Amino acid sequence: MNITTKVFNVQASVKYLNKCVLAAATFFAASSQAATCSYSVVNDWNTGFQGSITITNNGTSAINGWTVGWQYTANKITSSWNATLSGSNPYTATALDWNKTIQPGQSVSFGVQGDKNGGAAEKPTITGSVCSAVVSSASSVASSSVATTSSSSKSSVASSVVVSAASSVVSSAISSTPISTSSSALSSSSKSSVALSSSSVSSACGVSQCNWYGTLYPSCTTTTSGWGYENGKSCIATSTCATQPAPYGVVEGCPVSSSSSSVVSTSSSSTKTSSSVATTSSSVVATSSSVKSSSSSSVASSVATTGLKSLVTFPIGVAVNAGNENNSILNGSTSAQQQAVVFPNFSQFTAGNIMKMSYLHPSEASFTFTQADDLIAFANAHGIKMHAHTLIWHSDYQVPSFMKNYSGDFAAMMKTHVQTIASHFSGKVSSWDVVNEALAEDGDSTAVNGFRNSVFYQKMGLNFIDQAFINARAADPVADLFYNDFNIENGGTKTTNLLAMVDGMKTRGVPITGVGFQMHVLLDWPSASTIEAAMKAVADRGLKVKISELDVRVNNPYNSSAPVYTSLTADAAAKQKERYRQIVASYMKVVPAAQRGGITVWGVWDTDSWLNTASAPDWPLLFDANFQAKPAWQGFADGLTSAP
């Protein structure tokens, strides 16, 4: 029997036995519990951690009011949100008025932040009458199965699914069957395990769902195409779901909870990444020596059909226009050309403008989400995540006019602003630039204590930053929360002030996840070593690091002795290529894998860059006016594949 046949037989056995186990779990769960309660560590650093507790109603009637408890061995909580916390290890959390009711099939989550006290970030058992059950629900079992697959070694993918289903007999049978660890066999096995959760659940329920690239979402009832939002959840129209390739698409399964969705999504993401990287690994590894020597053709030949995003597991992003903007990637005159280069290369979008303050909150009583919702639906339809930009920004043209001379309770107004927007997009975006450019530039004569003298600082002092993060976390317990700024990579006073600011935020228990370095840089400034030192200083504090708005200007308007380029010469292109390689390689070198928030290029192609004007032309991006990859693209790819 050849190895392919063995893998097929193993998968068939896993599928059949998991179906039996899941069906049995469904029967017992229905008669023994109302909810499942889970605890997950969503972020941790050298001294602290951030945890999320999720309560999922698996019953047939609403849960009205809940109280849960847990205890750590060493950890200690310093702050919490979305629940009333009491006690001091053990802790008790009680529902707030707005989240005390959990409808059947729905979930609520609340968050905590704490000190490790010299230990590791713990995952305690959540207890309470609402979640005191012996057996998990079908959807929880499915999630557990996939989560086990994600965390197990590649050589035991199929057997770990059976182990998670609590069948020792099957585990023994599977473990005695050799399974290939080749990329093709692993990819097949991994995909089968994701599809397995969907198909196994189907026999127990019969409710239409969508397996969207490994993540289970409800199928929409009234939305006929694209993504919708029904019954308090994101959903996918059946017609849109059906366009996916096997093994994904429409399934008949139990209603999926947000907690199980996130678990399946995590497993799927790692599985898909392993698969896609494995697919190209032989060509990349085979040419690694030429990659490191910055050959113009090495990486291009090996990733021409898969692009930059397949070289790494963290987000490779791009800023895009959308809505009513010129050159919208959705329906503008250049949308086809943009999509042709964006889809293979980038795994994350940032809206260049339409998720800024004046677009989303033009007047005190009105919020406008349509353009942003359309972009997010478009991104989701193509398997692209969203980084949201930005909740608070000082720029005069982006501060809604009603805020500038607000005479009421400014802090209360800002709380409503942040929580309304973050709540609307909760579950739809991966991360936020919560506060943008609050630090003053070096030499700014109007600065106050190192901060920009904005209307927000004038009204609330430094507390406006803390409150923005606290309110964002209260409205969205999952998304990564970044502080974002420019010139913080240059090692000057602004860099020093940044580090002091984040140190203070961590001391006060403010739920900051990371720092975004905009990285609008020149060919020769700042130095690579200076950039490395700044990113490392943030990473050493346990925060994620994101290069959030990368572009490399060819001309230097600040140095009269610098060469002036009127076109992208071969010399300029070569220098730009090396500069991209330096920056990306520095990121790979000093930012630990778990703290890489991603790298985003600020625009798709040169013609549309904010740095390219009629009076001062420039060519700062990866693709030229004809949407052809420049040497800069090669430099970026070389940086991604640099040895750590």
C-alpha cells in the first residue's frame, strides 16, 4: 500500500469516527449544559499578559445574567473590561447590563490584563453555574479538534484530531500507520482536518454554514451576495460561499459561535500558511544563496505566481483607496490592474482614508459606515484581513468640526466616538491604529511635555491616549491595538518620548498591543542600525511591532546637495531596492516572530502615491505606473527571506 493510500485511509477513518464522537457529544451536551466557557491568552510579553474569557450559549433558550470565576497559580489581574470584576485570586466576573443576555448560538467575551508574577501566562479553568458542564458542545468539540491539529507536530496531524475526540482506540490505530510529512501529503491532511470539522458537524444539525477558508461562519438569511451582518454576527451569502474551491464552501452544520470561529480560523490560517509556504519552499530554499546576494531574478522566479505574502506567516499589507475615492480598488478605473498585483502579494488591507475620523463620524449624532463596510466585505471575499486606521488623529482636516470647539463633556463624547466605531467593526478587523501621531516632532515649539498640542491633549491631557485604548478594548476584546506614528524610528527625542509613553501605559495597565512605525523614509535616512535599535526597543517591551506605512522616497527634499532624479534611473532603482531590503531584513532580524504585527506598504503603485506630485515627482512604492514589479519589490522579497 503506497503512502497516499495510507493517508487517505487514515483520513477516512478520522472522518467517520469524529462524526460519531461529535454526534454523541451533541446528544450529551444538549442534556447537560447551557454554555461553554473558555479562557484564551490573546497576548503576552515578558512581564504581563492579556486574556479573553468567552461564554457561548449552546442551549435553546436565552441566558439572562451570568457570573463566572477562576483562579491563577501565580498571575495577578491589573485591569479588566466588559465585565464587573471582584475578588483577588480567585476572581469573579459578573455581566454588565448590555451583555448579560446571551441568545442561543451567540457568545459574549470580556477581557483582562495582568502581571505574570514571575510565571508564565496561565490558562485557568472557568467555572460557574452557567458553564458547569461535563461534556462540550458539538461546535466546541469541532473547535478543539482543529485546535489540536494546529498545535500538534506536522507528522501527527490526522492522529491528533482523533486524540482530541477522546478515542484512544482510534488514536492507537492511527499512530501505528505511518503518515508522510511531505508538503503535499501534509497539505492534504491539514485541509481534510479543517473540512472534517464542518462535515462532521453537519450530521448533527442541518443548519447551513459557510466554511470560509477554514473558518466557519453562519450563512446569511436575507443577504443575497457578499458578506452581511445578521442576528448580531457576520454572515456570508450562500452564493458567495459557493465560489470557494474545495474543501471549503457551503456546509450543513451547527450554528457556529464566535469562539469556535476564532479557533478554527487560527488553525486554518496556520494550516494554509504551512501549505502555501511548503508549496514554494523548494524553489525558495534552492535559490536561497542568490536571494541573499540580492539577485534580480532569484525570488521573482520562485514566487512569481504566489507573491510576497507566501514568504511569511505574518501580514503583508497595502494601503488602498475605496468608497468614493479616485482609484478605488473596488470599482475604480484602475481596479482590475490593482487587483492583479494586490491579490498575489498582500494579505492585509489598510484603508488610506475612509476609516479616519471625519469619514466615520462626521457629526456628533451620525456615524457613516457604508464605505468601510463595503471595503471590508470585499477584503473578506478575497481572504484578505483588515487593519483599521484610525480612531484618533490630530490632523485638522480629519478632526470632525463638531469636536474642535466641543463645549460638553469631551471625555464622554470621545468614549462614545471610540466605542461606537470599535464596536461596529468588532470581529471584522484584525487590528486598529487607536491613536495616530500624538507625539510631537523634535523641535516642535508648541509641544507640551513631548506631546503634540492637539485638541485632544488640550481637552484631556495625556489621559486621552489611555482612554482611547481602554474604550477600544472595551468595545473590541480581540483586535490588536496599536499606537502609530512617524519618525519614531530615527533615534531622536521623539523615539525616547515614545518609549517613555508606552512604559507609562503598561505601568497603568492600558491595553496597548503594539507600536506602528510608519516608516516614511529616504534612501539614506535613518540608518538601518538606527531603525533596528528603535524597533528592538519596542519589541523588548513585549509589544508587537508593525511597519505600518512603508514607502521609500527616491528624492530628498531636505538636502540641497542630494541628487535630483527626474525619472527612476537604474541607479536610483538599485538604491531603492537595497533600501527596501535593509528595512525588511532589519524587521526580520530584531522583531521576534510572535511579535510581528506585519509590514504594510503605503500604496499600490507609484502613480497613486501621496509622495508623487506634479511639482515633485517620485517613485516610492513596489509597482510602477504600469503596475509592473520594480527592483524595490525584489528588495522587499529578499528582506523577507533574509536569515534572522
